[in-house]
Amino acid sequence: MLRYAEQARGRGEKLAADLFSGAGGLSLGMEEAGYRVVLAVDHYPEAVETHRHHHAGLSVDWDLGDPERIRQVADLVTQAGVELLAGGPPCQPFSKAGRSIIRHKVRHGLRDPYDERRDLWRSFLEVINLARPPAVLMENVPDMALDKEMFILRTMVHELESLGYAVEERAVDTWRYGVPQFRQRLILVALQDGVAFQWPTESPERPTVWNAISDLPEVEGGWRPPGGAEGWAEYAGPKTDFQRRMRRNVAARDETKVFDHITRPVREDDLEAFQLMDASTRYSDLPAEMKRYRDDIFDDKYKRLDMHGLSRTITAHIAKDGYWYIHPEQHRTITVREAARLQTFPDDFRFAGPPSAAFKQIGNAVPPMLGEHLARAVRQSLGLGTPAHVSTREVAATLAAWFEGDHVNGIPWLRAQTRWQVIQGEILLDRAHPDVIRQVWRTLETWRQPQDTVAREDDLRRIGQFISREARADTVAQLARTLADNPALLRDDDALRKVSGLHESLADLAILVAPVGEEDDSEEPVLVTKGVLRVAARFSGNPVGSRNRLTDGRLEVARMIGIDTDARSAHLGLIDLANTLCRPQEPVCHECPLAKKCIEATHSEPLF
């Protein structure tokens, strides 16, 4: 492998490594972008065999949960001179206790014991720490970042920045880069020495399912060509630019052949159902006698692909169940080759193992076309060497210092000492006039626990009448009685979120403001309000306030608060900033602590 790397370097090629490589979709994309993949690691034998067949570098079946393998991989990456380290580590959810331990180590600069069998995303970080490649490219499912605390992503960004990388992350729609399916991936790019990553421009091509597969010959469900794995179906030729791209590296002897164009047999009852379906038909629309599953649970159990639209996401589940992927015209589920086309694997790319293994490899893969766009953008960004706009740690430290400093707090219960103070303050005084907030908060602040409010219920109701918020006062009184009878609910994060009459977002705010026990042990949920999104959009120059707040918005907020010791105060500062200086109209930019780095504040005209 090292000799191969030296030869490639001698030819002026850039070198890459692919960890958790699967069949090699990302590797293929990197090579299309001009990198030479000299090392690939996975722990799935068929995928490793597939990768080894298509790439001349070292492809190995190693378990990256093993510390010895981590050291070995890092040594190879270092010795080979790998410039781009890519990978898609599986990210398992953590228990609250597990998050607490890792958070404590992050904040106190401690590393895991080196002989500890670690989670795979932490193995990926350890290879980066040991090898320090110039560029890192990580892909994963967006769910990795969208848990309530966004713990894994925030930790990864923190550790990468600690190593001197500038980090960018984004939820990417693959169809924007020429992939004919609805598929969203979380992409993280880290460039050494604080170099900014410039996201690739979108592809002008918007291929549909039919653009991708209309040239493939008609076959019946369960059809197998003579010759087994080496057999083929007769092929007449490509019809679209996408199809010509898929065929461009097919050997001349195979120009009239298409391989792996096989799928599962179709049951008689399923065939009848398929014949009744078009792209708009739902499983629940089928006649009752044709249903083998409950249609209230499996409303979309069967789905015919829309030839004029995008495919639904090709997942590894297709290896077990192809009913989500019924051919647009033929009464069968899609073939291995059709699934590969929808993932942008070219026709000369073959998959090891039986069809079920091939489907699994395809579903788990990064679409090569997406990988190509991203890897090309990495090369261009490294060449430009533009300094990054700002780091998460800088922004979080600035917000935290401002929040903890001497300024008029627009939401005084953000500095409350108990969760109950937060709850009653937010319910009774949210969006009240500042003079009303200041006057009433002096009283509410003294009612530290629900029992205090129950004892002063008459005063609470008089306050509600005085500020014309009787209904809100009644809500506070009811919650006070509930929580006074069950005081343990206020100390249990999950239980508090389920209290009747208490919105989960308010429970999250109380949890954030008033941690129970040591701060490292307490959850820090990422809160995404309309006001916080407004600040994030103005600061970053990205319209996250008008896009999907559960992906783009949460990612942008996480970028501003980090997970360092400043994180909690930074998050509260962001909320306070949205309610004081960064107002919807006429923001007070000259007083904002972020003004010097805010994209909108440095423009003469509003961006959004």
C-alpha cells in the first residue's frame, strides 16, 4: 500500500483514505474528483470484496472499534501522506450517563483511556487526532445531529476545532448534485490550519427516475440470466446524458450487456396489487382483500416510483423489502442495477455476494456523484486557502461573555436559579412589555418552588388580572398544584417534558437554564425558536429561518453554541440576544456582541 501511495504521489496525484468505506461509493466519487484512494477500511466482508475489486489501494476488513486497528490505520494514513481522510462512522445513540462522561472529558481536556473499546465515531476522531490529515470529510444520516442535544455532532466539532481544523457541517439534499432520489445526508468537512470550506455549487442537472433507468431492458420479477452472476441482459444503448455517464466506462466487449439486472420474484397476490397501482396510489387505497398488512400502520407499504420525479431514498432495508421501490411501469420491484443507477453507481460497478448483499451495499453507500462534488470542493478550498469566517468556539465564548456580563437582561428568568421560576416566568410574562416584566418578575422570583406559588395563589391571580393575563395565571396555578404534589418531576428531565399542560419546549428551556446536579451531568437541549433562528440566519448569511428548522436551523444554532464550558451560557445568550438586540425590525447592531462577525451587520442592506 505504501509503495502504491508513493507511486501515485510521484504522478502528482492527491491521496485519500476511506474509513467505513462500504462498497466504495464515496471512494469512487473521490477518484472522479482526482484523488487516489490508497486505503479503505470496513468490517463487512462483501463490501470489502466489492471495494477491493474496483480500487487498487489496500482494502481491508478491520474492526475500527479495536484500538490496535486505530493505531495501525493512523500510521498508514500518516506514512502514506493521505491528504483527504473520508468516512461515514456509524453513530449509536448515547444514554444520558454516557453523554455525561464524554461531556466531562471534553470540557476538562481529558482523553479516553487508549485501551478502551470506543464507539466508532470516536474511533474516527482518534485516527484524525493521530494522523492530522489536511482535510476530513464525514458523511452520515441527518438523525445523527437531530437528537435533542445534538451531542455527537457538537462533540465532533469541538474536538476537530481543538485540533486546529475549521469545520463546516450541513444537511445536503443529494438531488441538488445530480442524484435522482430524495436522500438527505449530513456532511461535515474539516480543513486544517483554519482554512474555510466552500460548499460546491448545485448541479444544473435534475435527473428523474426515468432519466436514470428508462434504457434498462424489461424483465419480469424473479428473472435470472443464464450464467448466474456472470450472466447479463441484452442492452440496446443509453438514451439520456445521465445514462451515457453511467455507461462511459463499460468495456467495449460489454456494450450490449447490462449486468446485475435482477430482482425478486413477485407473488401472485402482489402482482395483482401492483397492476392496480400508479405513482400516487397508497397501500391504504388497495382493496381490502389484497392487503397483508394493517393499512393504518403501513399506509405506504407499497410504493410505485414516479418516473417523472425522484426516487424515494434507497436504504439498506431494500435488501429485505423492495415494496417501497416498485418499478414505474413494470409490475415488479426494482433490480440491483436500477437501485445502483438511482445511487449513481455506474454500470461497470459490480457488487460481491448474492443480490441481498448487493442491495445492502447499495443502500448503505454514499452516492458517488455526491462524493465527487464534495471531494472536488475540498480540493478547490485547500487550493484557495481562504481563512474561515469564525469558529464555533469563538462565537460561543463571545455569546457567553455577553450573557454573563453587565447588560439589561430582556428575559430575567434566563438567569433563574430553579426550574419552577423559569416555567412560571415564561408562561406569565413571555412577550410582555419590558416594564411589566421588570415589575412582576420581582415577585415571581421569590416563588422559587411550586409550593411557594400554591401558597400565594391569590397574589398570582391578582397579578394576572393586573396585566390582563388571567388565563396564563390560571395555567401557572394548575401547574403549580401538579408539581407541588409531585416535586420529583422537576428533577427528572424526561418526566418534566411529559407533564400535562407543560409544553415540551418550555420544559427544555427550564432544563437548560437550571441544571440539576453537576452541569456536566445535566442535559443541554438545543432550543430552536423563531427568534434564535433569526439571529442564526443573520449571523451566518444563510436563510435558515425560512428553511427546515429541524435540520438547517438546528445545525446553525449548534454551530454558534458548541459544547465547551461556555455552551450553556452561550445558548442562553443567543436566546436573550434574539429578544433584546436582534429584533425582527430595527435590530440594534451597534450594541450586538456578534456584530463584527455577523454577515448581515457588515452589509449595508438586510439579507432577508
